[in-house]
Amino acid sequence: VGLGNKTILFQNLDTKLQHGLTIKSASLINITPQQLQYDQGSTVTFIGEAEPNKNLEIIIKNQNRTIIHTDDVMVGATGNINYKFPTDTGFANGTYIIIINQGESSYASLFGVGDSPSQQLIITMNKLNFKTTDKSIVNIVGPALTEISILVTDQSGNEKISTSATTGVDGHARSLFNLNDLSSGVYTTIILKGNLQDTTKFSVGLTTG
């Protein structure tokens, strides 16, 4: 079932009852490019929703995963987002990543300049530093309807957590796991599917926040 306004019809032999509802993303943030592909020199527009009246961090990375743009915006009372990012004719063709952070929520999406975005895996987490009593949230962007392997390793490369998550039709997935079996230290979360891979680091018990 897609996101948006839907109508449910309840019916028996004598009566019919319609009820409207809105289906939203499991994430508190749901922001995507208005188009998947843009021409060089055009303005990229991102639309969606986030928590109202709160600050939003926007990060854009190029095809080399290098940060090329950052911005902080305040979300209005409606929670609606319409963010524009101008490119120029010197912008390299390729697949770009937008990462949105708000509080402990994170969201990522792909768009292409001069070409359609290529399939990639992207991982973000709800925090960088955890208490051992916290639950971590792994956000994944990848090919639609695909099972993605998730591994957590310690600084010596020893596997500590192994699980998986399946992306939806929109290519997004989330996975939650407890950290109470991990000792204090720095860890790496790895997501894998075939020759696609992405990683991110986080700490447990070192700094709260």
C-alpha cells in the first residue's frame, strides 16, 4: 500500500461505510527528490515531510561520497518541506545522495544529474553515539524489494550482530537492534547485497547523545 490519503470501505448486506485515513512513512522524515533525474544547470527540488518547528540538517554528497553541500533549515508549523538546491553547468554527471537528519531521525535518497541514479546502498543511523541501553535504528536505501544483509563488527573486525532487512517498493528499509550485549567501544555497521556495500561507524558507552 502506498503512502498518502486512502479510503477504506466497510460493507455488509445492508449498509456501506467509508472511512478516510492517511498512510505515512514509518520514519518521522519522508523527503525525496521531485524527480529522479535532473539536467546540468537545473534546480533540484526536494519535497516531503518532517517534524514541524524543528531544525533539519541537509547533506548532499556526490558520486564519490564527498560532501558538496550542507544546510540547516527550520521546518514550519505544517511540517511540509520544499527545498531547492541549484546546480550549474559544471556539475558532474552522476548519482548524488541527499541525507536528512532531524534529532534522532535520519533519511536518505538518491537523485541523478545528467543520468538516472545508479543502484547503490546507503546506510544512516539514528545516532553516532549510544548508551548500552539504547536501541539503534539502521536506515537503508537500496534496490526495491531486496533483502539486505546487516553486520556489526568491532574494531578488530569480529562480527557482533548479524541480521537482515528487506526494502519496500520505495527502496527503503529500517532495522532495530539492541546494544546491551555490546561492550563500550567503536563499531562498524555494514550493509551488503551482491557487490553493493556501505558502512558507517558508531560508538557505544563512550559519549552519550
